[in-house]
Amino acid sequence: MNIPENLYYTSDHEWIKVEGNTGWVGVTDFAQHQLGDIVFVDVATVGETIAEGETFGTIEAVKTVSDMFMPLEAEVIEFNEALNNEPELINKDPYGGGWIVKVTIADIAKLSTLLTTEQYKSLVEA
């Protein structure tokens, strides 16, 4: 299972990559394996500030629909438009081309409340 070192994770299987106060959010390799073939991603929250742990969109696979939860309070500033035509990018490249939203993080200090790579590995291997 792929769990990159340079990201932060949630127990709900989202990841966030941070540069300054900008973040890119997606679902983990573990999550996309659990979901199966992803067929649609719905994010209608661009321009909105979403509280930590609140839903910012849904992800639909062949067998199920799941909510996606914001790792930290942040304003959604962009949706990965490539997912409109290729939602399977999340299956193919969950940490690269399969990112879901770009955000502006409200309080960068809150990163310390997220899971490290080692903590996330422990969670999914339990």
C-alpha cells in the first residue's frame, strides 16, 4: 500500500499536501482500494469555507457512495476538473493526478492534529 511521507492523513482516509497555507486534498490509496472503481466525484463547495471534519463532497464508486471530509478548516478554492472526465484518476494516481480539491487552510497550526505517515500506517494495518 502506498502511503507517502510528505502528507498528512485523517482517520477517515483523506490526505492533505501542504505548501504554505495552500493544501491539496484527496482520498488515500487505502480508501480508493476499499471503494473500488470510482465513477463520479461531486464537489459543490468551491468558494465555501468547510469546517474540519465536515463533508466537502461525495465520491461514487460502482458499489457505493461515500462522503469526503475536510481534514482541516479550509476554503475550497478549486476542484480538480480532470475528474469530471476521468474520475478513475483517483484509482490510478490517488496522490498525484487524482487530487480532489485545492484549499486555503484557515489555521496551519492545526496540522499537528492530523495523522503522520506512521500513525496512518498503524491505523490501516490494524
